[in-house]
Amino acid sequence: MTRDAAPATRHPSTTEDLGCLRWVLAVPLVLLHLIAAGCCSMALAIRPSGTWDDDARAGIVLACALTLATSALALLITVAPSVRRAMGPWWLAPPLILGVVAAVRWALVD
């Protein structure tokens, strides 16, 4: 009796693995981007009534700080080499843009 060559083992395709990994990584990144965008829009929408309105300034600073924190977390997740390979470099844009907008708004608080 002759022995047949071992059948080739099937490996899951790389595209299927990347598709699943993209979904697993995209969900928290999108949630972080939405939180950062909401905080950033709040920081841009709040307007102090006058020079005496310290509460509005505190709200702007808080919204900017929350935007920077969530953007930094999203950026840290995205910068990991395995995430960049799976997701692509364009995922770096939203946290960078939102972070810059929040930093400029914080610097220009009236």
C-alpha cells in the first residue's frame, strides 16, 4: 500500500483575517472619533457672553481637553504597526485634525 502525500493544509485567507481585524479595530476607533468630534463641536459652539463669563470659558477648556484626550487615545491605537498595516494610514487623519482644532480653540479662548 502506498502512502499518498499529505493533503495541503488549508490556511484561512489573509483577506478574511484582515476583514475581521478591521471590524474589531474600526468599532472602537469610530466610537473614539465620534466622542472627540462631539466634544470638539461643543468647544466650538460654546460662546462666552462677556469677559465675566468664566463658566463658558471653563466649558470650552473642558471640551477641548476631552477632545485632546480622546484624540490622543485614538492616535495611540492607530499608531501601532499592526493596526496601521490592517487599517491604513488615513485613520491617522481624524484624531490629528480634531486635536489641532481643539488645541487652536483652547489657545484662542476669549
